[in-house]
Amino acid sequence: MRIVEVIEDNPKFATAYHITTRESADEILAVGLRPQGGVAFLVVDRGDSSRLRDDLFTVGHWMLAKTERTQDPLTLLKIDIQGLDIEIDRHSQRWYVSRSMIPAERIKDLGEDAFERVI
């Protein structure tokens, strides 16, 4: 493994976002974000506001398409990821994931209005 790959596999970012339904957000805020299917997808703030905006826009539209039939309201969660093990998803090579549960006290619900502003 090259040193560049090691650095990319162990990023030192502070903040990430997760877009989910209102119902799921209520559970996440109570018990933490538990990886479904082995991973929890995160939109990481890498320090580039334009890229963050684009990434949130992309994921927001995926979630809208996913919930189109149910009309479940979506919300934006802000997550303190300092010190957590996150990695780039092996399949997409773009999105970050956590394979471990993220405690509820690290998560803040920014609300449905915040979600609407990113799409």
C-alpha cells in the first residue's frame, strides 16, 4: 500500500452530514447512527464549501428519488466525526462511510428546512 492510500484511508475531518427521513432521524437521535448493511454513508466536509454543496445536492436528490413514493420528509443531520474511523467507500471511491455506530450525542438535527436549502 502506498503512503497516499494510507492517508486517504484515515482522514482527519471534523464534520459530516447524513440525509435521512424524519422517522429515521428520530431513531438516530435517540440511539445513534447504526450502519445499515454494514456501512453508514456520510457526506464529509473536506473544507471545500463548493464541493460540500455539490455532494449534499447529489445525495439529497438520491434520497428524494428513494422516498418519492412514500413522501417521507427528509432532514439533514450534522455529525461530529472527530476521532472516528471513517473511510472512503470501496465501491464508489467517492463517498465516506462509517462501519461503526456513531453515538447520538455526536449528532445534531439541522431540520427539514436545512435539507431544503441544500437541494
